[in-house]
Amino acid sequence: MAERACEMRELIEIQNVFRTYVDDKENQVEALFDVNLSVREGEFISIIGPSGCGKTTLLRLLAGLDAPTSGALSINGHEIKSPDPERGYVFQQGSLFPWLTVEKNIASGLKARGVYQKQKQDISHYIQLIGLAGFEKSYPHQISGGMAQRVAIARALINRPAALLLDEPMGALDSFTRADLQEKLLELWKKNHTTMILVTHDVDEAIFLSDRIVIMTPRPGQISEILKIDLPRPRDRAGIDFAGIRSSILEKLHLASTRQPPEYEI
């Protein structure tokens, strides 16, 4: 799959992106500093780095939920300026509508786009795909956190996005549920060939899922290194090669976190 992705065309371009904002104390905070990244069609990318390094900020820029201070982000050659169903977004807590059932949560994206009547037959397909057959009429409070995240992923995928943006969707789950959802996400990626970009703090998760891993520095967030993961799938988390990559990434994260801050001449 990784070899196939390498032959794909460039889908997403991030060019010289800076993001500065003003905090509650009126201080200028530099969240992202000169970020550059190309993502190929059908590729699975993970972004890792210390807390506050701008991972979620970068994902929000790709979603069109925020705008860069300078620089540009594009998908399929078109500049990203606002949210669009072609970029599905899954939040850490899923953000399901509590008053809607599983099937109606999944259908909500179709209704927002005005294509519900045309594509409503897809709902049962995605319910089967995420493994929630029998829970169609359940409400969010009646299902587990892992199941809720599956619903959120299906709700984004039913719009057939060119890219799925995942903001630590497994971060609040227990280890067993997390591993199960990782397997399901990989299965969906293989079936749909959807480009996926995952923000995570979990190094093992990034290795298990990704074609490439983007390592970011502490604020101001920069890309310190991009690592290609050449392990064949399915990947053995207990394997020697997996462990070697884990050790290498942990060392790189430490080096990225202890880098010297940039010097400015005034």
C-alpha cells in the first residue's frame, strides 16, 4: 500500500505556513513557523510532537476552520479558505449530535449537503463498514466511546472526502478499544483509498498506521523531520523492526524538543 501511495499524485500542499495569534493576555503567540508539507493521494500521514506544538492548529488550517497568518494550503490545486465536505474532520471526542440516533448522525452530513435523497442508501453501507449493524437506532449515550468514534468517522466518510483529518480520535479510549479502532481505521483506509492525516501523541499508533510520520518541534511548531515507515502491513507491534522504529522516533522527539530556539536579529 505504501508503494502504491508513493506513485500517487500530490493531493495536499502546505507552503510556507505561519500562524500567529493573540492570547488572553494580549501576547503574540507563534503557533506555526514556516511549515511545508506535501501529501500524496491515498497516503496515510501521522503528525506527532509535544503538546502545544501546533499539530491541531495545522489540522484546523487544513480543515478550513482557521486561516494562516501567511502562506497557503491547497487541495487538488485549490486554496483552502473554508470548511468543505471534501475534507472530513473527526474531533477527539467525536462530537455526535446527542439527540440523533447512530444512523441519523451519519445521515446529517448528507442532509447538510442537500444530497440525502440521492445518497441515503449509503447509510446502511457505512454502518456495516464500521461494524455497527444492530445499533442504527441507538443514541450516543447508549453506545461506547469507541463506537461513537466509529460513527463520527462514518459521518465524515459518507461524504466521500478526498482527505480525512483526524484530531486524536482515539486519545480518550482505553488501550483495547483504541487498538480495535486502529484496525478498523486501517481497514476503512484500505477499502476507500481515502487520504488520511492523523494527529496523535501515541508513537506506536503512528507507526502502526502510517506511510509517513511528521515530527514537529515545540512552539513555534516546525517540521523537524519526516519519517517514511517501510514496514509491511499488517504490522507487528511486538516485532523487532517496530521496536527499532519506536526507539528512533522517541530519540528524534527528544532531540526536537531540546532544539535551540531560533535567533532573531533586531
